[in-house]
Amino acid sequence: MALVEIKNVRKNYGTLEVLKGVSLDVEKGEIVTIIGRSGSGKSTLLRCINALETINSGEILLEGQSVSAKMDGLRQMRQKVGIVFQAFNLFPHMTIEKNVTLAPILTGKTDKQGARKLALSVLERVGLADKLKAYPEQLSGGQQQRVAIARCLAMSPHLMLFDEVTSALDPELVGEVLKVMEEMAAQGMTMVLVTHEMNFARNVATKLVFMHQGRVWEQGDPKTLFANPQTPELKSFIGHHAG
Amino acid sequence: MPNFNFRPLWRYSDQFIDGVLTTLLLTVSATMIGLIIGIIGAIVLRGGPKPARIAVRTYIEIIRNTPALLQIFIIFFVPPTIGLKFSPIQASIVALSIYFGAYASEILRSGLNSIPASQIEAGLCLGLTRWQVLSRIVLPPAIRNIYPSITSQFVLLLLGTSIASQVSADELFHAAGFIDSRTYRSFEVYALTCGIYFTLVVLFKIAFALVGRAAFRWPTRR
Ligand SMILES: Nc1ncnc2c1ncn2[C@@H]1O[C@H](COP(=O)(O)OP(=O)(O)O)[C@@H](O)[C@H]1O
Ligand SMILES: [Mg+2]
């Protein structure tokens, strides 16, 4: 059984059909990158996986359990799925430590004593153990994004979703975030990420998914697809994003 | 050279003090109850079922577009006709709470709206409950954003408690009228009363500023 099974999912906003029958499996330990033009439905697909959006038909299974906004155990499901957004979305009024430990404490994953240790251990993984007492506003974009990743890690997720997490960063800050993600990949985290970082898609991912007009247009081994795109759409997309 | 003499007022210091205490009682009670009304009102306005939203909106519009004096009269004189009797102070607290609640609903709603939906989403994605997201993630920055408007609304309420004198609640302004009628020192009485209101407002503003500085320590952009 795959960790995530997306089966013929359709999603529309009013009359606009954004996902037109998407099917995709994510095995445990896989690093899946989703690429595709703006508006092709990449973010929507990610947001359906943790039921931030409701789907109109089809089914999404997470560890065999059908996911929806009305499911029993919605919160328990979300505690297992970390998601990082382009805009960091740290809580501005909390220190970095509080940002990272809020959810583990409120969901009973740790007590107050354990929280400090937990914060240190996840912040160490993203190289920010010295920022415990800082506020988000005092950090660079790259640092904030690493805290956002640490905040998810503190929940020991089974799956991590990333939606263009380096797109809002100054170019010189992209590397530090990608490095953290590569390390997570190396440690066996299951990851699904939407990205424009073609090097990451080619070299780190275990599967590449090209979305086009609300469909999975092509998917497969990243190196093979980059070398041999089967459709003109992917070919032209790779041409535009060569690097 | 007018001949001012504050000395005759000295005998009435107890009345002044009682007046101040009643004014504070009215202000603080109406603020507490009004804030609770405001929180409920704001939450309903943002996400309640449509009939509830319409009801809250109607309440706010009626209160904000009619004289507060009239509202206090209605609360004081109408319930007795159905056998429900309020003392002047009770009626004043009820009326002023309803009054403050309408303004607080609007202010709190704008505070909640000032927090981007992405913050709520981030909280829900961590597996928190709606209530946890509201209380831990949304409210603190929202309250910071509306702190100045809540402070000035509070000041308006404090000054507005003087209308309770019209249903003979013996708050500060009512006490002033009483002392004036005994001493015939109108200028002195009302000058002193003015000074007391002013001092109260300044003290509260200082207190609010101190509390605000202690509570809102996190750095913000701009
Ligand atoms: N909340 C929404 N309401 C209406 N349309 C939306 C909404 N979110 C996304 N869309 C539309 O859905 C399409 C796919 O969006 P999205 O999934 O964000 O694409 P991508 O992430 O690939 O750029 C776009 O046409 C977008 O305008
Ligand atoms: Mg997107």
C-alpha cells in the first residue's frame, strides 16, 4: 500500500475545473516533485492531500484512510502531514521556540519540559538552534522558511508537503533551504514538493510529475524524463526552465 | 475678577468619591460584558449562519445609529412594564454593555479580519482545533492591531457613563448635580468634575499604554 494514493481526483472552483482526474501514488520514502506551469493545479493538488480543499470526486487515501474535511480524525491526520508554504506563515507574536513547540504541546505530543529539548533538536536539524529566543520578524526569509520546516518536523510527520517554498526567497537564500530539504530526503522522509528548482527535481527526487491543465501529463524517473520528455508540453517546459 | 471658592465643596468629598466609584463600576462592568458581547458578535459576523449574522448586524446598526440616552431610557423604563425591574445602576450597566458591545463587535471583527487567512491555515495544518487557532494564533496579533481603537472606545464609554445620571444612577455626573444644588457653586463643581473625568481618562490611558507595552513585545514590520 502506498503512503498516499490519489485516485482520479477532480476538483473545481465553481465552473472552473482545476483538477481533471488526477491519479498519483506516493510510496513511503519517495521524494516526488511536481512541476508545471502556473495555474496547472499543483498547489490545489497539494492542498487536497491534507484536506485544505475538498475534492468533488475521486478519492485520496493517506495510509489507507480516506481523507476529507469531514473525516473522523481530521486533526490526527493533519498532525501526520507537514506542509510548508511559499510565504512561511510563522506566527509573528511567538518566539521561534514557541512557533516550533506550540502544536506539539497543544496536541499532547510533548510536555513543557520536553518541549525545549524538542525545539532544540528540530532547530538543530535546520541549523537554527541559536535562534530559539528570536522572533520571526528578526530572521531572514531563508531562516524563517527553515523554522517553518522545523515547526513541521516537531510533529514527527509521516509525510511532508512543500509548495514552492523557495520561490519567495532572495536567490542567495534558496540554497540553505534546499540543503535542509536534501538532508530530510536523505534521512528517509517522504516528501511531495512543488518546485521550480529543476536541479532538485532532477537530482534529489525519486519521481517527477509534470502537471498540465489539471492533469498529470507525464510522470516517471526524473533523469529519464528530463532527458527524454514524451510530450511537447514537457519538452517546452523543460526548455524554458533549463538550468 | 470672579470670586471662585472651592472650599464649600470639601464637605462633599464623600459624594465625589462615591460618584467616581460608581462611574468606575459602570465603566468596568460595561467593558467586560460589552467585550464578551463583542467577541461573540465578531465571531458570528465572520462565520455565523446567515440569520445570526443579520441579527448581529441589525443590533449593531440600531445601537450605533440611535442616541445612547434613548437606549438607557428604554432599558430603564420599558422592562418594568412587563414586571422586570432594574435599579438605576443595573439598567445603566445593561444599557452601556449593549452599547459598548455593538462598537466592540465591529472593532473586534476588523481585528480578526486583519489576520491573514494563511495564519489560520498554518494552525489548522498543524492539527490544532479551531478554538486553539483562534485563541493562540489569531487573537493575540488581532488584539494588538485593534488595541488603539479599543482604548479610545473605552474612553468614550467612560465619559459616556455620565448619561446614567439621567436615570438617577448616582455616578460622578449625578453627584455633581446634587452637590451643585446644595452649594450653588456651579462653576466650581463642574470644573472639579471636569478635572476628575480628565484625570481618570489620563490614568486609564497610561495604564493601557503600560499594559500594551508589556503584552505586545514582539517586533512587527513597518
Ligand atoms: N480559491 C480559489 N478560488 C478560485 N479559483 C482558484 C482558487 N485557487 C486556485 N484557483 C484557480 O485554480 C487554478 C489552479 O491553481 P493552482 O492550483 O494554484 O495552480 P498552480 O499551483 O499550479 O499555479 C488556477 O486557475 C487558479 O486561478
Ligand atoms: Mg501554486
